[in-house]
Amino acid sequence: MESENTKKIQVYCQQTLCTSELFQDLSWFLSNDDSNTNLKRMSVYVLLVLVSNNRNGQTLVRETGCIKVLSQLFRTVLPNYELNLSDNNVFQSYLLWASVCSTLCVCVNNPQNDENQMLCCLLFPYANEWLMNCMKPEIIRPLCSFIGLTLANNTHVQNCFVSSGGLDVLSQVLVQLESDSHNTSSSAKLAVVVTKTVDACITNNSTFSLILSKYHIVSKLLALLLHESLDSGEKFSIILAIGHCTEDCEENQYELLKSNGLPLMIQALTEFKNEELNKAAIYVLHNCKKITEKLSLSQGENSFSENEADQIKGINEKENVEEHWKSAKEIICRMKQLEREGKEVTCKIGLTMLLNIRLTLSKMEGSKYQ
């Protein structure tokens, strides 16, 4: 009861303080060259508190011009890409910039605010430049939060981000972090953060998945999925992203098949007792079902287009056939285990898919001797 009363008091105070006069004062403090960094940080923090979970605050931050001042700080506060945080002046500037990022996040999200998202998408080119030139987690984490929330559930803003080259930049960052994760677990954790942002960009906009195929993102995500330092929540984010990558994108579906992704999905189903993770794995398996059916129907009929033929070239090679046979056998064992556990829906999807895989692989095996 006490916590409920406290919450009501906080909301009342927030609404009472949400006046255009206060927002204008805060805007003046932030834009005044005579204001020191601490005063600006305090002003940004007050804005964050006033706007958080408050549509009225989101409106005022836009109508009073505060969001434009925040955008200007976003672009200009950090001195250079070196970001020497051991320098106190640089560190203080970084703290201000990070606070600005957090405040912009609440301007566009919870509740989602389309108008503020449109204003913030103008900052995408600057965010891209920082991601390309500074791979430090202190930069990547705030930027990924800002990008992900700014384009979330907004097709127009997603288009703006992709047009700015942002999805290519995120893909390159993800590739580098996955490579670094072989040596440091912190890179694996950071790669998951980037993965969530990539996923936000392609969710409900699957046409952008084709861009990811240029960077072999699916195989990178599958490799990341094996990292021992990741918890079930992080693995869920990876599998969900794989699902969105493979939805309606045959290039990514082929890559998943060639990268031994099917047994990994079955392994996720059998090893994790997480309902959301299991649903994500089934989602991926459903996407796989489409391509395995096409492979089984088209194998031997020479009906692939030139692009499709290039995609499956590796599958027809002897060593890959043997690897897929090995994968198929492992999947069969996993499916039997699922049957014993009574996961009927999963088994129905998986067994149908397996029949197609086995038929396809049999035809591939036979074609080696022709």
C-alpha cells in the first residue's frame, strides 16, 4: 500500500512540474555557453525524470525545443573518437553525453512517440559515425539503446536508418564483436546488445534481412549462440534475431542450413526449460521447413535459379553432405527425446522438416556418383 501511495505521489509531482515554463528554463540552461557541465547534466537529468513514462512530458520536450537542444548536445559534446576517459574533462563530457542518450530514449519510448522518433532519426548519421570509429562499450551500449528505441515499431524510421547505412554499420560492428568474443566474454555480451538493435531494425520489415546476408550475420549469430558466458535470456535474443533474419529471406535460410543451425535449434529446445526461448527456436525451425521443402522438391529437377544454385553450391559438396547427414542424425535423436518428453507440437514441426531433410540429403548422396 505504501509503495502504491509513493508511486501516486511521484506521478502527481511529475505532472505538477511538467510546465512549459520549466522546460523552457531547462532548455536555456542547456543551450547557454556559460552553463558548466555539471549544471547541464543536472538539467538533462531533470528532463529525463519529467519525460519518463509521461506522454505529456514527451510533448513538452518537443514543443519547447528541448529535444532539439538535446540533439545538438548529442552531436557536439564528445570531443573526438579517441574517447580518453582517463582524462577528467573528457570523462565529464562523456557522462553528459550518456545522460543525453538516456533522455532521448525516454523521449521516444514508453510510451512510443512517433513524432519524437522522427526528430531523433536525424541523429542516425552521427550515431553511425561513432559506431564506425569507436568500438568501446561505453559508446556502443548507449547508442544501441538510442537506435533501437528510436526505430522500434516505426517502419518509416527503420527505412531512414537503413538508408543512412546504419544496418550495414551495425552488421560490421557485430561481425567484429563476434570475432573478438573468441577471446573475451565481454565482447560476447556486447555482441548481444548489438544483435538486439539489429533485430529491432528488421522486425516487421523483413526486406532488410537481405542486407544482413552480405555479412553472413546468421552464421555469426549461430557461433555467438555457442558462447558459454551467455545466459538463457541472451540466447533467446539471439535465436529470435535468427528467426527474423530467416523469415522470408532464402539467402539467410540457406546460410542457416549450411552453418549447421538446425541441430543447434533442437539443442536449444532440449536443453533450456525457457518457454520464450523454446518458442523462438520453433519459430526458426518453421522458417527452415520452407527451405528444406524447396530443396527436397527441387533437387534433381535442375529448377534452381542461378542465384539459388550459388547458395546451395556448398551443400552439394561431399564434405558438406556428410556433415548434413551427421546433423540430420543428431536431429533425429533430439526429436525422439522431445517425443519422450511429450512436446507434440514441436515434434510435429520437426519431424515433417526432418523427412524433407532426409529426402534431400539422400538425393544429394545419390548425385555424387552420377
